[in-house]
Amino acid sequence: MIAARLRLLPRGVRAAAWIVGAYLVVLLAFAFATRTTGLLSPSGAPNVGVLALGAVFLVLRLAAYVVAPALLAYAGLGAIVSRAQAASSARHRGPGDGAVGRRRFR
């Protein structure tokens, strides 16, 4: 039921939701990973796993703060424009503009 409702959303909104969801999952994983170990060990050697998770975290953070709002704005503007075009075409359509039963006056 939830999957059917998600399919009704515009593609940009679904993509933004996936980005934010992935960001939240990686945020929790990064917080858990850095709770016990840091990016560097006391000897100065980097923890490669934590560094890789930190790189993924930074990329997803950038995507969540920049790309996701841009996708939402694009989807919102697309909805506004399509509704405005539909209203405009409905407003300019006259009674004899249909394809069936159109009369020609000479």
C-alpha cells in the first residue's frame, strides 16, 4: 500500500526522499562507528573503513542539503506550470473548439 502511494509522487520527490533516507541511515552508521573509534588511531594511522564511511557521509550530506531541495523545487515548479497550462487551455477553449461536431461558419 505504501509502495503504491509512493509511485503516485513525482520522480523528483521520490529521488529527494531516497537521498534524505540514505543520508539518515549513513548518519546513524557514522555516528555509531565514530563513537568507539576515531578517524585516526593514536599511532596516527587512519582508519580506512571510518574514512570511507565519512566520505560517503559527506557526499550524501551535500546531496541532502543541495540536491534534494533542488529536486523538490523542480517538482513543485513543474506541478505549478502544468496546472497553469491546464487552466489556461481550459479557459481558452470555446464551445466549438472540440474535434467532434465542430461547425464552420462562412
